[in-house]
Amino acid sequence: MLETLKSLICTYVDADAASITPESRFADDLGFNSYDFICMLGDCEDEFDVEIDQAVAAKCKNVGELMAYLEGLG
């Protein structure tokens, strides 16, 4: 799942996939703004075939938290 998320993340921000870790913070480390984050969540829904509660997902501050949330939906 991490590799797929890295690919999705790199679609929205100029980040080196190799440097993205579960501890990478969306806003502070990767440069996400709220619009890009919401758009990425839509791609996550399609990729992982889940329905994301945006209010819950918005509380995910780093990649690991989002992975844990997505794994809990599957």
C-alpha cells in the first residue's frame, strides 16, 4: 500500500517517492494544500475501492496515519 500511496502523492506534489516514509507529514513535509489532499483522497477511493470519510481522513497528518485509516476500511 505504501508504494501505491507514494505514487498517488507524487501525482499532486513535487516529492521524491524514495524519500516518502510513513512519518512524512502531508502539509509540512510534502507541501500538500487542502485542495490537493482532497483530490488525492478521491484517487485513493478509486485505487483501493473504499469510501473515505473526508472529515476523518483530514485528521490524518502523515502518510502512516492515512495508511492505517485506509487499511481499516478494507
